[in-house]
Amino acid sequence: MASSSFDLDAAVVGAGPAGMAAALALAAAGQRVAVFDEQPRPGGQLLRQPPYGFEVANWLPGRAYKEQKYRLRRAEAQAGIDWRLGTTVWGAFRHGSGAGFDLHFVAGERTECLSARRLLIASGCYEMPVPLPGWTLPGVMTAGAMQTLLKSQGLIAGDRIVLSGSHPLQLVLADQLLDAGAKIERVCFAQPWQRALTTWRSPLTLLSRPGPLLEVVRILSRLRRAGVPVQFSSCVQRVEGSDRVRSVRIGAVRNGVAVAAGTETLSCDAVALCFGFLPSSELARQAGARALACAGGGWRSESDGAGRTSLADLYVAGETAGVKGGDAAAVEGELAALSMLADGGDLAAAPSRVATLHRQLARHRRFAQVLDEASRMGDGFFGSLPDGKTIVCRCEDVTYGDLEAIRLDNPLASTVGAVKRLSRAGMGVCQGRQCELSLQRTLGRPCSSEPTMTSAYTVRAPVRPVSIDQLCEARQPIPNNAFELERELGALRFTSKKDSHEKPL
Amino acid sequence: MSRVTTGIQRPESLVIEIDGCSVPAYEGETVAAAMLACGTVRLSDSRYGLARGVYCNMGVCFECTVWEQRVAADGERRWSAQRACLLPVRPGMQLRTSRDADRV
């Protein structure tokens, strides 16, 4: 089994619930497995751990975290897992022999490469960016950012906090903020309360997962006792301040659209936005795996239900294959690992175990669907928030007004790719993760079921910026096809040699 | 903006240098957390000089990019772009929030 010419039997990208579950199963089967993650400790965003050297009493209490924390401790104790933490994977290329993959990653000051017979991408998700006036001001962040600052760094991100969104993560965050003694000024849900609640009407879903609903009821009553107003059919419509958040304007949402009339000003210094999540599937797409459009935005890697993608030797698990939450991710991680073992002829998983996992996954999927129905806002809502001065591409400071002007000047530029080239939206260091969906919405979705030149930004290596220095220090040759077009090197803004700021093309 | 103290035992505090100012911090915490804890929310400037801060805190948005002085293999000191939300505090760190030294 370990006689191949590959450095690894299996490489796992992402040390969250899916990656950990997969690594556990792979290592237990005797595979040489390495796990890559940008964070210094495993756990993913769900279990963002405190830094080494910090001692936190009662870290992440609550039943929802119990099983995940147990898996984390098991993974950390499991022998035979090669943890590659604090590394940034920037490309996956077919290995020379035609099977397996070469995985290129930045570790410290240089880029390195390891070959793996099989590659699992479990790179999770990130929060849906929601452009509205003032959303780029310091102090405005995603709910996930505010939550990870708290649970990992022990930092309350503001003295007077406003939460605005449509996703129930807001309630979890509010609960944790209150635990820490934070002052929350307001919690706004953009959807009407009837919709937030009636999606729970299905008794089957309720019976299979009563925990989350009870938790919602508990937190809502806790917020009420703490004097935190919770509003439905309302949202932050504008953030005000010159170089940081000073206040927000909160207004109503009617018929799925933010209405300007009768807004209220609320003084605050931190705002968390939370409207849903987009799969992080860039690496799998760069490697060549087929992706499909998600109903709420973003692209998920296509999977056969057991982690296999359209490419041999490439597997996906967790949110990369569609956002379903951490519990589903862990199940998918184990399923993908069992597929990898079976495809290598290394181990035939017990059919009963596989059946159990599929049953669990089906239950998680149903729950995720209910959550999605309860929390997803339509394109009309997101279109009603920004004005002409609102920044759509944070990296390149492109506004909605810029997009409008470009479209007036170039009536034939109707595709995401064309508008990107004309406006520079999507050409910055985040590589379009923060503006692709907004551009799609502006140009009118639905686009297509698969990402194309016209409906999506093309994903190319490096999928994360790599500095020239790091490339120069590479121990292994960089694949010829890594940088197809010189102009794509626009992503390499971070040249540390001299302060030569590149001019826009 | 405040650090939670109840139930959290941090290592001995130290001082790092940001834009020439001394900022108290704890080894291992992220530079972003240390800056927020001392009230600095403007971590970087956008292409056209607009104020930016922590947005995603997970390495996706690059809005918290700061510059850390590092010694390269050839011994030369260089300012290296780093995401403050992923960058752990180390003793003796020197950082700046702008690529251009003249702003500091």
C-alpha cells in the first residue's frame, strides 16, 4: 500500500469537521495522510481553537459542540496524521504519472510541493458578502468574524454591537456575546418572523432534530430578558462613519425588499452581517473538478454523494460540496475517506457503516434545507441595499456606479467575465471571492448551472496570492501550466522586493 | 472592544511594534486581535486609501493585510504582506499598516 512513488497516500485540504473525520478514518486504516490548513491549530471555523499557550476554561460549552470537540481531540491524538498547519495551498495539479496530484502550498517563506495518490478537498465555506452603503468601514464584519474573534481570541469586537442578517447563526453569536458580557444594541432579521418559524412546520424535521428549535426559543427569551431588541422584517440599510463605524440606519424589509422610508439611526461601533454561506470550492475547480451553482449563490463541487468528484483521485467533503453544516461535514468526511480507501483497494468499508453514514447524511441534508428555506433572502433584497457609491469589489474599490457607467459605455459587455475585465472587479487579492456573486446579481442571475467564462470568474492557480519571493524560494519546480497568462499575475500584488505598485492594466 | 478575562488564562504579555508604536499583546494571539484590543480598527488602506479593518477574520478577504518585517534568506530585511487575522504574535515583531513607509 505504501510502496507507491507518492509522498502521501492521501492529502486532505482543510482541518475542519470534514477534514478531521476523513483524516481519522484514513490514518486508522494505515494510510500516510497529511492535513493542510491555514490556521495554526485544527478545528476549522466551527472549532476555531484558542492560541497555543492560552488556557480557556469551559471552551465552547453547549451540546451542539460536544461531538465535534470529541472528534477534534481524537484527531489531535491520532498517530500517523501529518499536520501541515499554517500552510496555504495554492494549487493542485495532476501528478506526472497521470494518477494522483501534486499539491503546492506555501509554508513560511517558501512554496513547497507534496504528491498524493488521492486528494480530498474539504476547504469549507465563507460568508456571503452583502454590499450595502458603508459595509467596508472598519467595524463592519461578518458574524463569523465576530464569533471567531470571540471563541478563539477571547475578544469582544465592539462596545455596542448590532447584528443584521437572516441566518440563525446570529442567535448563536448573540448568545455567545452575552456569555462574554458584551452589549448588543439590536438583532435584526430581514425575513418576517412567520417565515423564520413556519419553516419548522414539518413535524418530521422537528422530531428528528428538536435541539436547534429549542435552542432558538431559549436564546430568543434570553435576549428578551437581557433587554436586547430582536426585530424581524428589518435590517441594517446603511453604515455611517468616516473611518470607522459610528452608527447604522435600520429600516424595514417589505415584500422581500429593503424600503428607505422610516429608517432609524442607532449609534454603535461594530456591526455583524450574516446572510448565509458560500462554498469554498476554488481549489477543486482549479484542479478541474466540475462545479454546480448553488441556489443561494456560489459554486459547489459536484459529488457522487460519497465524495467522488468528476476527476479520478479527487474527492470533496463538507461545505465545499454544498453548505450543510458541521455535522453533515463530518459525515461526508468519513464517507469520502471510505471511498478513497475502497477506490485504492485498501479497505472495503463495512456496508453497515456506510449505510449508517448515508442515513445520517440524509437527515442532516433535510435539516440544512429547512434552515436554507428559513433564512435565504432573494436577489431582490440584496439588490435593494447598495447605492451608486457602494463598493462592490473591496480589493479594487470598484463601486456599483462604476459598474453602471461601464455597462452604459459598453452595452455588449453583459457577462461577468467581460465586466470584470473592464472594471477590475474581481482582479484583486481576494480573487473575486467577495464580489463574484454581487456581479452576478447585478448582471442578472440565473446564469448557468455550471461556472463558465460568462457566468463566473475563471479560477486559476494560485488560488491564494503567492509572493514572488515565495515562488523564488520554491524547492520544487512550479508546474508550467500554473501561470497560464501573465496578466493573471495581477493576483501577485504582494511583491515584497521593492515598493513597486503595479499599475492597473 | 475588550479582551475577555474571565475564564481565560493568557501567557505573559509582551510588546510588539506597529507603525513605530508599542502595542501590548500576548504571544500566540493574532495580530488582528492585538490591534483591535488596543482600539485600532483601521488595519489597512484600500487601493484608493479608504479605511479597512477585520472583515472575515478567516483569511479570505485580505482586508486586514499588514506588513511584517522579515529577514530573507539572503539576510536582507523585507516587509512581507501578511493577513493580520492569521498572523500569530511573536516577541520582537515589527509591523506596519501601510506598504508605503512615508505614511508611517
